[in-house]
Amino acid sequence: MNLYAILRRDGFADGPTLQEAAARSTAVGNDMPNDIRWIRSYVLGEEGGALGTVCIYQASSEEAIRKHAAAADLPVTEIIPIADTVVVRPDPE
């Protein structure tokens, strides 16, 4: 599987909406273990007050990401293949 960043701009109205989307994403992903694996997400405060995300996934293809997103009713603004990882410091808690 390859590593991807998925940008979801203005995808969620608020925290509860984002939590519901995360539950759907997890359930659908659990049914696709050979095609997709959610690693982590960063929540973005968008200019209009909505929330966006940058999600890091392992996936067999961009098509698998789009299939997962459609099944989980998640927006996809952009899918970006990750070429490498540089860790300067661990994520803050």
C-alpha cells in the first residue's frame, strides 16, 4: 500500500458532524482492510467557520480512497501521494 494525504476542505459543519463522519469512515474502512487504512487526521479551522481535515491514509490506490469516501459519505477535495516522511519532532499531545 502507498501513503496518501487526503484534503477535505470545508467538509464538516462542526465537531459532532466530524465525529459522525469519523465513525462512518472507520466502519467502511474496517470492511476494506486490504485496500485502505486510516493513519491519522489533522482538523483544520476553515475561514468560514467550518472544519476541514488533512487525513493520512495507506491505500492500494487513489481509486480505493475515492471508493471509501463515497461509501462513507466523505468529501474529497484532493488526494496527494506522499513521497517521503520527515519527522523533526513527534506530534504534540
